[in-house]
Amino acid sequence: MTKKFFLAIIIIIGIYIGWKIYENYNYKILSVSPALKEISGIEFDKTGNLWAINDGGNSAEIHQIDSLGNIHRSIRITNAKNIDWEDLTQDDFGHFFIGDFGNNLNIRSDLTIYKIENPIDIKADSTKAEIIRFQFNDQDIEDKKESKKNFDLEAFVYYNGYLYLFTKNRNKPFDGFTNLYKMGDFASNHSAKFIDKYKTCTSDKYRCWITSAALSPNKEKLVLLGSDKMWVFKNWKDDDFFSGEVQEIDLGMVTQKESVTFYNDSIIIIADEKFKGIGGNLYHYKID
């Protein structure tokens, strides 16, 4: 093996310590624990620890992932149920929000977000959450029309004191729009207010659905995730993320991508669920 070839291998593979990630396009970091095969939300805490949740039907726990992909620690939410946990986000103080708002049939009247303190401040193996309940201001649950099924949710972010929700469109015929809603971030019964909508694509709903969202630490970039692409929004006006510039990025492969978060202002981490032996990994992508 020549020195030049060996050097090329080193550059391609990269070296990182903990979460010091080599900056390469769509680079697989590691596989995650089989206990997280239905990973549906990820988020870094203020000290750089990565946390994850599993999809509906699993335990009501949030799990810390170590640098080898194993579960280092789990915290049980004692007053919560995992009906359909779909995403994680956090506020400026480090409080975590867990979105129990998966709504495949568009008939749930118990949409819930659990708010817990920063996980690094939770010393025990369990905690209680503030319970935030909400409904959409423009949904009639009794209306069963196939053309009015854009109230499934798998994505949200915190921004300037509010929570912003992005729908997973299940309309028939599929029209490709994700709707943006705004609601409060405190324990109460809220009405999520419609703000705007954005058409991702219409070629294939499975590749156009929004499955997770993340906001950069500097609040200048919003990422919406799909199964083989993502949409990056910048320079929006006020709190209408869709009013700004958008870049569609092809991720190069179709897997069941369910989670996205920012490692820093330019590097994002993506997780996919393990399905039929494919996926169950963490990847990173450098936006800039």
C-alpha cells in the first residue's frame, strides 16, 4: 500500500473523538443500539450529550447515546405515555420537549407534548413532565374527508418562546404540502394556529413526507427531513420559516429517516429507523 493511498484512506474515513465529527457528506458515524431500532427523535443537550426517543408503543423513556452508539443512560417520564412519540426539541434554557403527536389516522384528540428539565440536571432515573395539550385551530375531527388529512405530525422546533409544528401530509390525493402551526410552550390546553404551508414534492409521498425538524443553535437555519432529502430554510421573516430562501438537498439514499438535529451551526446529525435489516444508523451532513 503506497503512502498516498494510505493517506487517502485516512482522509476518507476520518478520525473523531467522542462527538468531534469528521466533516464529510452523508458520512455514517455509527450504528445505534438495537434497543433504539425505532428511533424517532434526537437532540444534543447543552454539554454535547446526544439523547434519543423511540417511536410509539415503546417505553416512555429518553435515552442518552454514547459515542459507540450504545445506551449510556435512560430516564423514565413517570406521568407520560408513549402513544406515538415522534420528535425532540429544546428551548433556550435546555428544557426538552417530547412530541407525542403522531396522528396517522388524523383522529387523535389527545395530542400532547411533554416538557422536562435539561436531562443533565436530572440526577435520578425518572422524572415528571409538564404536560402541554393541544388541538389544531382549523381541524374538524368529525370531518373524515380524505382531502383533509394533513394533521399528522412528526416534526417540531422551539423558536422565540413558541413551538412550531410541521405536518406530515396524508391527504388523498397527495398534494405535497406540509403545514406550519404555532403554539405556546407551557402546560395548558392550546390551539395550534396555522401560519403557512410549503410544498415539498408530489412525486412520491413516502419521499416527500416531513419526518423531523431541527433549528440551528444560532437560529439561522431550519432543516426539515424526508426519507432521501432535506429542505434547508434561511432568511425567513418574523416566524414564517417558509417566507425565506430554501435549498433542497438530496441525501443520496432512501431509508426510514425519522430524526434530525444540529451538532453545531453547520453540521447536522440524522438517524434512521432499522427496517428489514436496513438503517439503524447515525449520519452527519455538513450544510455549509
